[in-house]
Amino acid sequence: MASTATSPSFQKPNSVMVKGFKISTQKLPILKADPIEEMTKELGITPPEMIFGDNFVAIEHEQGQWGIGFNAFDALDRVDKTGTSMLKVAYSKEWQKSREKTHEGIKEVVKPFDWSYTTDYTGTLKPGSRPFVATTKPIPIELLKRPDPILFFDDVILYEDELADNGITMLSCKIRVMPSRLLLLARFFMRLDNVIFRLRDTRVYVDFEEMEIIREYQSRESEYEAIRVAWPGELTSFQTLATTRDDVPAVMRDPNRLSEILPLVERRLERVSLNE
């Protein structure tokens, strides 16, 4: 469930074992030229500017032979490679040219694809794992609000790109482990200045006592102008969106705040029980 690039053997992943569940994370530097070239050939698209191909988050139950992991390669493999969902904006051709120049050492022509790196990735199941099935049972938010001790926490970036200084796109994973449960949030966030906001969240909830896993996927999206109008008080003095991230109002760089107002486009709930 990790990337196809060879992970350095000198550093072991961070991990914790709780009631038969092993939770592991790994954070290493961005990939170097050779692994990037290999990934480009395998994916069929050019990776983002900052690709953390050796990073991952994994949850495994060894006795139940069940596991799920999150890594950059599998997430990018879900990006549209046909070009049909490419954002049609004025600077898309300029971005394409910049990518060709950046990776001119790779003797592959940059083919049309969704250069915002939008993905609907919800994780990679370990081979042989019980599959998720659709459910209406939600993640128990009230249980997660309890002041339980945090046994393990990590925040792992999988990839990031500033879209030729026209915004940002990023995929990251946060995981919080308590004595009786855990919550993982894999979040794709994309802001294309003056064009669109896009948020895709995958939450994986594990109840250690009930041996139950619930996965929720939410997709939220809105045109940029609609969000600017929604927060007139905070953006009154903001007239024209500049091209650098530092000039973008903080509220437009905060996925947590944006998630409160971006319209819900899609929501899916799934579960798997390791007791059944």
C-alpha cells in the first residue's frame, strides 16, 4: 500500500498497536529525480511539484487480515488522465509548458490530464481484506468529541502543487488514535484563484471494541466568486486576488473554514465489520 518507489531502509515508520490494530505512518523528504521519473512513467502523468512518494498512513488488523492505507501513487492514479475534466482556464497552456520545461530531462511528452490533480481517492485496501459495503450508519461524532487521551497523532502530506502560482492543490492525511477508537481524515484541497474551490474528504473511523470500520466520503465544490461573496466582512478590503499564496486572505487558505460553507456535491457512507 506504499508507493512504488523504494523506501529508505534506515528509517522505520512510526507505529502504535492498539487492541490488535496496528497504525503506521511514514514521513520522508520529497522524491528525487530518479524516483520521480519512474513514477511519471508508471502513472502516465507528471507528478505534482512536491511529491512525497515514500509517505503513507496505514491501518491494519493482523488477526482479521484487514487493512487500509493511503499513499501518493495510488491517489494520483485516480487523477483523470484523459484530459476530459481539465479546468479550462487561460493559463492552462502556460502551466502545461512549465511542466514540460520542468521535466524536460524525462523523455516523455506531457500528455493532457487534469493538472489540478483532483482525486477521489478513498484509500487502498490490503489484498484479501473484507470489502466495504454501503450503509446509512454515520460516524459517531459525539464519541469523537470525548476528551479521551490521544495515544498517537500524525499529519502526513502526500503531495502538493502551487499550480504555477495560481493557487494550490494538496492531499494530506491526519490520524488521531484514542484507546477505544481512531479517526483518519484524508483531505484533498484545491484552490484555483479566481476560478474554483474543491474539497474532497475521506474519513475512516475504527471502533476497536466493536471491530467496526466506517468510511465516509464527501465532495464539496464552489466557484471562487461565490465564496468571496459569502464572506464579505472578512474580504471587504480584498479587491483583486493576487497570484501569490501570501496575498490570498487566510480564510481562503483554510480548508477547515471552507468546509463549513462549500456546498456538498456528493456523500457516501460505507462500513465493514470484522466480527461478522
